[in-house]
Amino acid sequence: MNQPPSTTPAPEESVAETATQPTNNAPPPSYVKLAMRNMVRKRATSLFHFALTAAGLLGVLVGLAFLDRYFNS
């Protein structure tokens, strides 16, 4: 009636052990890779932000050129 102890683990134990082990040993993606993936996914938002940045930079440069010409003439 008494059964000898089993040397193989029970099915529940082997499933629990394999579920906690990582299946992918690759490092997590870099910040640049995630940013590029996000830019491709949200194309319209990225283009809008790029246009705002370009317009703002152009405005600052034109404003500085105007101030330089105005005060140095």
C-alpha cells in the first residue's frame, strides 16, 4: 500500500519550474530602437512634432537675424 518516493518530479512541479525560467535571453531593446518603433507606429504625430520643431527653429533663427540687423545697423 505504501508507494516508494518518486525520483521524477510531479507534472505540476515541472510546469511551475519551466514557466518561471526566461525563454528569451536577448537583452531588452534600446531606447533608440523603441523610439524609432514608436515613430513608425505613430507617423502622423511624429511628422506633426517634427514640423513644429522645424518651424520653431526657423522662427528663432529668423528672429535672431532680424534683431542682429536691427541693432547693428
